Amino acid sequence: MSMYQVKPVCGGDMKVDLPTCMYTLPNVHAQQGGGCGDHALQNGEVDPALKALEARQDEIMRKLYELKAAVDGLAKTVTTPDADLDATTLSQSPAAAAFTGTADLDSLLGKDLGALRDIVINANPASPPLSLLVLHGLLCQRYRVLSSVHVHSSVSSVPPQLLSCLGPRHTESYTRHRFQLGFTLIWKDVPKLQMKFNTQSMCSIEGEANVARFLFRLLAADPQDAVTATQVDSWVDMAMFQLAEGGSKEQAAVLRSLNSALGRSPWLLGQELTLADIVCACCLLRAGQAASPPANVHRWLQSCRNLGHFDCVYPLLQ
Amino acid sequence: MTKEQVTGAAEEEQQAQSKKALKKQQKEAEKAAKKAEKQAKLAAEQQTADEDDFAKDRYGVSAMVQSQEKVDRTLVRVQELTPHRGGQLVWVRARIHTSRAKGKQCFLVLRQQQFNVQALVAVGDRASKQMVKFAANITKESIVDVEAVVQTVEQKIESCSQQDVELHIERIFVISQAEPRLPLQLEDAVRPETEGEEEGRATVNQDTKLDNRVIDLRTTTSQAIFRLQSGVCQLFRDTLINKGFVEIQTPKIISAASEGGANVFTVSYFKTSAYLAQSPQLYKQMCICADFDKVFCVGPVFRAEDSNTHRHLTEFVGLDIEMAFNYHYHEVIDSITDTMVQIFKGLRDHFQTEIQTVGKQYPSEPFKFLEPTLRLEYREAVAMLRAAGVEMGDEEDLSTPNEKLLGRLVKEKYDTDFYVLDKYPLAVRPFYTMPDPNNPKYSNSYDMFMRGEEILSGAQRVHDAQLLTERALHHGIDLEKIKAYIDSFRYGAPPHAGGGIGLERVTMLYLGLHNVRQTSMFPRDPKRLTP
């Protein structure tokens, strides 16, 4: 016996009609036969609706072209890998950057004695140190640098492009003490490039590679871990000894290793420009191998050029 | 014991006497014999001399040249006696530097200024024995006229400047004879000090050289030094004329001392006295105010400083520059340093022979410089000196040892012997120096150094009469004495700057010599007034 009983509300044998089509539309083609006669388009006149369509199409094409041009422009900067050396300092405001600059110099070069800290480089005009010119440009961006070029009496004359290789004379060059760093380049008859800084406490540094290492450290952009630092040194040495001074076989071997390294990353050691890229590029350009380099090397040289730091180098290559 | 003895004694005496007399006679006889021999020999020689002197008219002492006749003869310079004249018969006038007789030959070295050549008189068909003897006896330093054949030699004659040729003399005449005893020997005067010490040979000390300046100036070293000095003067003039400067001559007798009265010479001037100018400063500036714009002057400077140092003279030749500028006195510094660099370049390129000649007696490092000239600031110099261990204040002047040390430090770092030190402290400069606009402790003044010694002191001058008066009062100078000087700025004066160098000091430092008297022809110092 059930507890509750309820009478059925509706009959149990209702028939439900389930639909087979979700949406229904009127048949467009059903009016075909009768529609042709109504529209008199066969004699060459253009339907205003079609005109409007064409106009819209043209407009869209124009916008597409503009977009393509803009994208091309961006592609140049996008395909050139990001070359921010020290993103932390460069993104700060200029005043703060100058302050950290002085602090860095004090820690790197010793206490400021109230006088211009002058770096003196003696170079032979027969083989200009291209990588040092690039590093000079980088230094000028970071510090207030007083640059000057002199010709020593041991050299009778020097081509004019070597006299202007450090750029135009600074307008405030008459007040030496307002500058943080001095960069004095002397064209002299020396067998090997040498740098003098503090003759009382430092002996002179010889060789373009070593001076380049010193100047790069002033930018406070040295890689911090030992592995990368060693790789940078290895590339620098390879450039100076095998690319610049080696025979054609050695140069070809270096080009191959450059090519393979650049296949893996936009710069030689990853995502950032390092000393290795600067020195290798300069040695490559000077050795004249840049005429028909392998694809990756070519792309990489192009990136270097796009950076703008290498502009001072090209006039000296002719 | 008596007569017999006496007789005996007398006999002995007689015998002794006769022995003595005999000896005496013998001696006399020997003497006479010798004399006779000699006379005979002389007679024989005389005969031979008279007989064999076929070259009598090819040598001798000429009559004094009183312009008796105009001889149309070309005298060849010793400098031009080179192999390309081989075989030619030439006339040469030169001095006898040395002569050495060897039997039938006499070797002479003939000298003309810096050049000398070996000459030979040999007994032959052109020269007789008497001629060779005459040539050997000509005193040193005599001036001779020589006709000779230029002969090339296979082995180089190292001791002469003309190493590839030799003169074979056919005629030799003495034009001016020198006294036999010379106060100093030229080889000794040219000998380097070190060689003299090591090998025990004689050298001549400076006082002797200066006392006999006429002979000392004949040495190759002196000839080279003063030719180079002439070159310095000439290059100075040429460079400045090319830059548009005007040469002026300023008075040396002035009425009042311009820079403090301590170091002036007084001369009696009719009923009053006047002074000899210490520098052309006042007049240079007046020329600038007179619109000459860029001036220079070359003339004597008189300083009555009782300093007996290696670099001070009481009278020297001053080369002074003054220039009006547009906006900054560095324009003037650039002009002056460019002039100095042009002088150094001219000396380096055209006077190498002279530099090498001086280097033989006084060896030194070649002079190095940079173009454009290195310019350091005074505080940089102080920092460099402090780093080297010297203690000095910020506004202290540089003492001479500090200047030398600074010169060495700059040479070590920049490898230059010439540089400019800018922005000296105001306290150590004269009253007419313009103060630095940004820092009253410093001034717009500069010094230039060669081999660590100061050669030029210059500054931007105060061109405003009022500021000048203030500065003069500050220095405690009597305004009445400099009234004329201040007045010259009252009628519109352009901003100007300049400086002056001493010719003798610049030559001395360029060649690396150690005493300014070597570069002054007839030097004047507190102890020397002649020659």
C-alpha cells in the first residue's frame, strides 16, 4: 500500500513532435528566375552597391600597405636584437645615471683627486685601433668624456680622417676639470699599442685587446659569471690573434666558428652585446673579410651597423 | 922634500896642466870639427835648397790683402768638395785645422765652418822639400789659399766631414797668419766631457771658452748651435708673419720700471736717470690698444737679477707675442703653441745636421712634442705631484725642483717635452693678470715648459682701467708710477693676451744643453761683461 496517491494531471499517451532543423532561412535562389529581369545590369552600368564595395576594398588595400610599411620599419629594429647593455642604469633618469657614473669611476679608478682622470693611448697610425674607437663612443654615452687627438713628433703626418676619428671637439673643452674622464689618443710611431693611465701606480697596458678589456670594464657591463667572462676573453683573443694576424686558413676557421655561434643566438654570447662582439666585428672589418661573409655573420654585422656605435669605424676602412 | 920635491911637484903640475890642456885641446878640436861639419852640412843644404827649390813660387806668405787687385778667381767651398769634383783643379780658402809632417809628406786638415777636408803636400814634381817644410810649419788657425787637385779616396777618411775626397796641393799661400800659441786648442774645445774624463784628455772649461769666445765660436759645435738659433728666430718670424702678425720695435730706455723696481738697470739720461726695459710688455699692450691686433717683437731684454744659475742672463734676446682675441684667451694659447710647434717642426725637418753635430759633443734625447700641444690645468699638475709624494698647497707656486719633477711625470705619461700649464693661482701672478671669472682663486694665466723648465709666462691681461687700478692697489703698487700704463686702457681696449720666450733658453732646452751661456754668443751675467 503506497503512502500518498496523486491523480495523474495529464494523459500518459501524448505524442510530441521533435524538430529536425535548428534554424530556417528563406531560400535565396528560389527567386532567381524572376529576379534577373528586375535588375538591368547587363549593359555596363555599375551597381552603386558594387562601387561602394570597390571603394571599401581600395581603402582596405591602402591601409594594408601603410601597415606593411610600418611593420617593415619595425622589423628593422625588431630583427636587430635588443642591445641594451645595462638596462638598469640606462632606464634611469639622466641625473641619476651621472651620479652612478661617478661612483663607478671612483670605485674602478681610485679616488678623485680633483683633476681630470686622463687615459692616454699611443697608437700607430698604420693600424688604427677600431675597437677602441667603438668603446670610446660607448664611454661618451655613459660619462662626460673629454676626447682629444694629438700627433706625436715621431710621426710626420697623419691622414685627416685619423685626426677627426673621435668626433668633433667638445664645446666645453676649455674647462678640463668639468669632465669625468679624459680620452687622449696620440698617433705615435710605436711598435705596439699602449695605454697609460696612472704612471705612478700602474705600468702601461699593451695591446689593443687588453686596452679594450680595460675600457669595457669602465662601462661596468662586465658579465658577472666566470663562464661568460672566459668565453668573452676567448672570443677577443681569437679575434686579435687569428682573425687580425692570422693567415687565410685561420681566418676562414674563425669565420666558420663565428657563423655557427651566431646561428644559436643573435649576439655571440646570448642576448646582449658584449666586448666579444665589438672586437670580433672590428677585426673582421679590418681584415677585409666582410665582403662575402656567411649568412649569420652577415646578419650580425648588419645588426652591429644598425646600432650606430660602429659609425666612427667605417670612414677609416677606406 | 925640497927643490927636488918642488920640482917634482912642479913637473907634476906641469904634467897635470899639460894633461888638462891636452884634454881641453882635444875637446876644442872636437867642437871645431863638429862645427865645421855642421857648417859644411848647412852650406850643402843651402846649396841644395837653392839648387832644388823649383817650387819657390808655389808657396809662401802672401802680402796682406789690401785690395791691391781684383783677382777673378772662384773659391770652392769645402762643403762642395765631393767625389763628383774628382780630378778638378780648385782653389780653396780655409783655415789650417791641424798639420802633420811625415818625411816627404805633410798632411793638413783644412777647415771651413762646420766642414773639413784632408789635404796633402808631397814631394814630387809639383812640390819641393822646402814647400813641404813650409806647409808643416804654418801655424794652426792661419787662413790659407790653396790650389789643389780633388782626389777621390777608396778608404773613407773618418775624421773629416768630407770623407770621400782628399786635396793634393799644388800651391799654398798664407793669407793671414795666426800667432803660434793659441789660448785654447779647438780639439779640446770640441771634446765631450765624458771622453775627457775617461781618457784623461784635456777639455776646456766654460770660463776659458767664454774669455776667448772668438776662437771658441769657430768650433763645429758652436757653429751648429748658432746656426740653429738663427733658424729659431727665422722660423718664429716666418710663422707669425704668415699668421698675420706685425713686427714692432719697442723702446729699451724707459722712464719707469713696469714690473716692480727691484730688477732694473739704471742708466744716466742727461740730467735724470732712466731704466733699461725688463720686457716689452707695456709697449706691446699699447700697440694692441692702438689697433695693431697681433704684434710680435724681437729685441734685447735686461734683467738686473743677481742670479748665477745655469739659465739666467742679465741680457738676453726676447721673442714676445701679444694678440687681441675674440671671446676666450685660449685662442691666444692655441696661436702661441701652434707657433712653437711650427718652430720645432722646422728645426726637426731642416736642421738635423746641426742637431747631430751638437749631439756629438753634448749628447741628449731628441726633443719630442705633440700636435696640438698638450694643455693641462694647474690643479691636474698639483694632483700629479701629490700622487708622486710632493706636499703642496692648492695655491702654492711651483718651485724649480717641482717643475722639473712635473716635467718628468708629464714626459712619462704623454711622452712630450713641451706642454702648457693653464689656470695658475691668482696669488702668484703679477697685478695685470686677469682673474678667473668662475673661481677667484685662479687666474687666466699660463706657463709653457720645455724639458721641465719654464720658457714662457703669459696671461690674459686686464684691459679695463678700473679693474687694473683695483688689482694694482691690491698688490700695493704706487699708482703714480704706472699712470701712463693705466691710461692706455681708458680709450677702448680690446681683450688681449700674450707671452714672451727667451731665444737662448729655448735653443738650450731644444738641444738639451745644460747652460744658457753655451747658446748666448757673448753672454752677460752678474760676473761677466766682456767680450
